[in-house]
Amino acid sequence: MTQPKSLIISSPFERPTHHWRRNVDNKLELIDGRRSAGYEIFDTRNNTVRGVNLELVNRIRERVDAWRTENYPGITAITRQLLEHWKDADANRQYAFYFCQLEAIETLIWHVEATSEFKQNAAVPSDGGAWERLCNKMATGSGKTTVMAMIITWQVLNALTYPKRSKDFSKTIFIVAPGLTVKERLQILRPGHSENYYDLFSLCPNEALRLKLNQAELLIDNWHGLMPLKQQAKSVVKKGVESDEAYVKRVLGKLSGYKDIAVINDEAHHAYRKPAELKISKKDAEELGIDLDEATRWIEGLDRIHKMRRINRCFDLSATPFAPTGKTSTEAALYDWVVSDFGLNDAIEAGLVKTPRVVIRDNALPNAQTYRSKLYHLYREPEVQEDLNRRGAEAHEALPQLVQEAYTLLGADWRETMLAWKNAGHLSPPVMLTVCNKTETAARVERYFRQGDAYWPEMNAPDRTLRVDSKVLEKAEIGETSASDKAYEDVLQSILAAANIPATRKEQLAGLKKEDLLRAIIDNVGKRGAAGQDLQNVISVAMLSEGWDAKNVTHVMGLRAFTSQLLCEQVIGRGLRRVSYETEPVICPDGQTRQLFRSEFVNVFGVPLSIFQDGEGGEPPAPPKPSIQIESLPDRSELEISWPNVQRVDVVVKPKLIVDWAKIALLKIDPSQVHVSADLAPALGGAADLSKAVSIDLEALPEEFRLQRLLFLAARKALVSIEHGFVGGRELLIQQLVRLVEQFFNSDKLVIPSLFHQDPLRKRILVALSIDAVVQHVVAFVHQQNIERLEPVFDPEFPIGSTRMMRTWYSTKPFITTTKSQISHAVVDSSWEHYTASLLEEHEDIFSYAKNDHLGFSIYYLWRGSKRKYVPDFLIKLSNGKNLVLEIKGEDSDQNRAKRMALDLWVNAVNDCGGFGIWCWDVVKAEPAKVNDTLNHHGTTGLFTEAIGEN
């Protein structure tokens, strides 16, 4: 058997002859025969995976095959004409039908029309409601809309020909969509639409049947139309609750005059009955991309329609027909009423979608737990997760260095793709899609690309970068108006103004309200002559709506948690639409030469195609440890310790900046922590084909890392940090910063501990990728040596913290019971902490203290380009009235020193501000016995005392 050159091994127009299977060692193996229907459940609690075989679907496949072989016993004459026409290779049809489309419609016909001997032991379970549902599971890009047109053709023509078979067929079709985007896309299902699918795919065997199809009664609406009528709170006339009859007339309009309605649910994973045992919070539901209210209202509305008009059958179509289970072992389970299955892996093997490529390795140290590249699931890295989840993060704050490295690497590949597309004559550029964890992160990513922080100049394109405002898009999807936001409206208008489209079209779009303009842009990304034609960067928080079918997405960045396989597939699915459908002759695994679609790829950072990781044995968990209640004791109010909550400290510096380089600490850039290259491989079902890996290597781009460019990039970033506290002119500051940065680059204070990386190009690349860390290091010492005054900025919501306000919590860790603290217990994480807490209880200079655990006292500091939160170990009120912040450290590091620099700045700023008493700080390193010396040093006087632990 010839080894295929790509993961595409099947013609989409034929039954698959082979499939890829993931082995126990996570490698792909080519297997004879079609893949069995099934899916994998990933238990995020126990870090395990198990395959679920869809026995019913596999049994139905066998029954349908036998029924087909016998020439479809039981079908009507109309259905026979349709099947023969749809399977006629010589029919005058612009587009042939995919195998999965024919299988889906055949399966539905089998269920309704086949004789009983072909349905033995293949009953389809109910969803628990009073009307029947049948679900076709079809992957993104497999042509669900065409199948919907086939269903309508089959149902309507049979209903008109055989009016007495109302239980089987209906000419009245109600199509429910998840939003306006999909609703508008589905208008091509109207027989009278100028671009209708019935003519495009030649669905009717002759003109007489095509004219007959025009008699269909069709309604297409989004699920929001199923919502109950809202009561007018200020209305004088109280009309009462809307009756079921009034509801049906309002929702169905002219269709309310008919009974025995056929329903088609598009993107049907939004429509399910919540099981009685389902217990899932709204936050958890949002993490999984689930709208619980939507699911309930959608089904409740259809129930009311069935009650008054009868639903003879509901046809569900979805790529991911899963519903939440409420179980901790798996968040979602497949619908029981799935009758056919053509999943993502099948679509990849048939070339119907792009092949995802994920990071398999890079030059830097891997994740310590999984040994995978840190770029594989970025958000899981502590430095990224902590930073992107920080409360109050502002748009101007730098992204974590690891995220910036990822964007530089992925951007290098995007840039190469963009140039290739441009040279090939493509009008629209390739698109990079970023999916974020929260609005604040999306704002920071947007600023990264709009304000010139991205390393590649081509990506610094404000008028080609769109952050999708989730609230505006949500309102746009239901046709409502969102809150006023002039700044966001200006962004949308600037994108429209810059678009290279006809002026008349711009004028039409310019008059739209922001909700409609956003939809006009986001729904038409990459489409010629449309508002989104020139977009190259789309940033989103919530999942983009299912109707979003931009074909030019080539790169995806995930900056959020991925706790379920369903969510991974939904996010990657937004980048799977093919750009073209060109074919090439390929020798397939069975030895036959077929015309297969050429490979297209979407390169993915941060979205794991499989959240499962090998490892972790099966030992049963130990019984839980007893817990202790830790609380703030009101009757110890005299021991209360309070502090100011400082968000940041603004440093006002002198007009002339002077730096004594001898007093500057070393900055070490560790090459093993910096991502300079990455290999990506095509992935399927959590396994990657290493034999088809491609590389992104920044060393292959020497001209892009010139020293002069790095100097000005660093100076510009330093300017942002310093200019608000600089009293001189801007030009003077820029000149000084360029000089200081160049001096630092040429000094012995920048250390790269590797002979291999002393090569000038390698050194410049490391500096470029660590530019925020370099700038923050220099700025910290510029501030330290040129301070004129410090201005603390307090948290506006919680300006003062206190031990009195600590919430009660529980712990199973070791503890000591306190007498000198308002907190009932001091929970200790080490023998050293136990020693220190015990000493504080006994020391005569200590009035009160608190182990800083769950108190909310923290100091922000900068490390490797990102803002981090530092929680010191102890807060102490000395008998002389001073407040002492004490840190104990077994081993020191550069990161710990950065924390203490921030603590020193905090203490000086709070003391300069006044009103909070006298604060001082100290650290005890390596030798626990020195805790006594430190307490004695600060206890001798009520005046400010310097830290002695750094010496």
C-alpha cells in the first residue's frame, strides 16, 4: 500500500474505503474500510478518554445498505424519481452530491418509507417529547444546507402528490435557525429565491415537479421568534399571558393555517430538553459555548406549536449534536436520535475541509506536566492563565511574553501566506482568528495589532483588524439595538472607509446602525465587494455564530480554556472552510487513482485538537482529609490589620534621565524559554502525522531582525511606560530612551547564557521576542534612579483591604491556632512557614499578624513582559505601630527579585502618600533563624526602617 502524501485519502463523492486511526502511541495508522460511527468522550476530571460506538447508527447503516441493494422497497414513485435523479451521474447538474449528503437523505427516507423488514432492531429513541426527532450529524463543510433542500424537495413533492399521507410528508416547512446570520443564509431554501439551491443543484427531475415545488409553504426564522411575548410593565391595559393559539398565530404567521408541520432545526445542538439531573451553572455553560435559555425556549416553543398544530416530524442537522449531561465525568453526550454520522475526521479524510495543523514541537522547554509544546495549549500555561484572568487588566497592558512569541511565530507564517496569496492574485488577505477568554483580553489583543505592538509591520493594520464586540453581535443576531458605544462605532466605520470596495456600496453601508454594520462586516469576511473584504485579523470572545463561513481563515490562535473536545472542534471549525475545490489525481490506499481535493491547511496555536493527555495512572483516590474552618473573628477587632489596595504606582521622573549602569542588575534571557521555531503537523482525532510536519523558523528571516529596528521598538515601548510621568518634551524623552536602550544592549548587563546563542542574529531574535522584558528591566531602573515623586493609583472599587473583611474558607492543610491574629488559624505550606508563624505568636515586638492567605492583599509586578500578581507571605503590625510586609524565601530567583522591587515601590509610594501609617518590608532568605533578627531590626524604632534581607 502506498503511503498517502496527505491526510486526504477518500473522494467525497464515494463511500470511504480507508480511514485513519489513532494508535495508543498517538500516531496515525491507515485502516481498511470505513470508520465505524462513534465519538470520543474526554473525562476532564480523571484525564482519560474512551471511545463510544454508535451502535444504532452502525446498525442503521447496515439496514440502509441492505434496503438500497434491494432497490428501496416501500418508497413512493416520487421518492424513486428523486433518488434516481440525485444519483444520476449524467444529470445536468453544476455540482455533484457528496456521499455524506446522499447517505443522510437516504437514511431519512429509509426511516419514513422503508418496509418493516428493513427496520428490525433499529428503532430511533425519542428526545422525551411528544413529537419525533431525527438527527443527521454532518461536519462543517459537508453541505448541510444542500441536505435541507433535499429534505424539503422530498417532503413537499410527496405531500402534494399523496395528501392522505400527512403523517409521513408535509408541504408546510418551518425552518428554525440559531440567529439572523444563519437565517439570512438559509433564504436560498425559498423556491423563489434568485439563487435557490433547487435550481443550483437540479434537485427536481423535471420542470413539472420543479413548478410543483413552488407550492411549498415555507417559514424561516431564528429561534428568538419562539420566545414568549414580553409583558409591557408600564402598560395600563393588562392583557394577561399569551394563549397557545395566539402564540402559534404570532410565530407561524400564514403557516398557522396548516397542520402536520415538518420542522428543520439548523445547528440543532442549540435545541435540546434539559435533563432532570442537569446541574450546570451559567458560567460553566458559557465556558462550553452553551446558552441554556436558548435551548429551553427553542424546544418549549416547538412544543406549543405541536400542541396546537402537530409537528409530524423534526429533522435536526448539526456538526456537533451534543447536549450537556450535568455529569462531572463528561460535559456533553451525543443526541440519542442521531441516525447518520459523518464527523470531522471523515470530512478531513475526504478533503471537504481544511486540514488542521497543530504544534508538535518547538525549540523551547515543553510543558512540565504533559511534555507538549507550550504553544499547543497556551492558556494552560500558568504565566498566561494568571495574566489573562487578572481582574482590572487594561487594554494598554502588554500581552504575556509567551503569547507575543506565539503571535510572532504564527504571524511569520501568516505573513508568508499573505505574500503568496497576493502574488497569486487573491483580492482578500488570509485571516488570523483569535478566540479569547474574556473581553479585557480581546481589548489587549486588539490594541496589540492596532497600536503597532505586533512584531510584523504587515500585521499592524488598524483598518484590517476587527474585535467582535460580543454584546453588539448578540443584539445584532436578534435584531435589537445595543448600548451606545461611539468608540466602537468609529472603529467599524474606519474599517468600512478603508475597504477597497465601490463608493456606492460604502455609502449604503455607512448609514447602517452599528449592529447591522458589524454583521455586514463579520458575515462577509473575505467576500469580494463586501465590507469585510479586506479584514485580516478577527478577535472574538464568544464563539462566532455558526453562520460564519469565512473561507480565508488560515491561522487560529486560542487564548481561552478548552475543557471539552466539543469546544475545541467548534473553535477550529471556524477556520475549516475551504478556499477552493481544485482537484488532483491521487493514488488512493486501495490502489485506485481518483481526483481528490488538494490539501488546504489551517495552522492552529493554543487550541488542542485533543484535550486528553497520556499519563497519570489508575490508583484510586485517597479518602478526603478533614478540613478546618478559617474565619475572621469579630471579637479580635483590636488585632485588625488594614492596607490600601494599589492597582499601580505611577513614577514621575526627572527631565534629564541618568542611569548608573554599575547599579543595574543583570537581565538573563534563557534561550530554552523563548520560542524561536515551531513544527506543525496535520492532526486528526488528537493524533498528528509527524511525517508531514512543516516548520516556522525565525532564523530564516535575518533581514527582519536588524538592530536599529529593535532599538526603536524598545524605545517606543519604554516611552509608553514613562511619558505620563515625564515633565519634559516628548522628543527629548525619545532621544534619551534610544540612547539608554542602546547602552543597555551594548552593556554586560544583558546576559544570554549560551555560546550557541552569541551569534548576532540569534541574539537579536532572542532580544526581539523578549523585548517587553528588556524594556521593563531598563524602565524599572530608570524609575529607581530618577524618581521625582511616586503617585499610587488605588483600586476604585476596593480602596481599602482588611483582615476584618476576609470571607470564611476551609482547608485540609496543616495549621496553627492563632492568638495574635484576627484570623482564627494560620494555614502553613511548609515547615519554615510553621516556624515563622509560631515565632510571631511568641515575639514581644509583634502586636498582631496575619498569614496572607485569602486576604486579598497583593502587589502587581512585571515579569517576562506580563503583569503578574504577587502575594507576600505575612502582614505584621509591630508593637511600635509600624506595618511590616514579610517575605520568606528558601531559594531566590530573578523573578522573586522582581517581586521585591515592586514591593519596595509599593511601600515607598504608600508612605509618600501618607494616611496609612508607616510601612516597611523585608525578606528572609535561606536561613530561617534570621527571622528573629529581621523582627528585632524593625521593632527597635517607630520610624521607617530599610530592608536588611537583600544584603
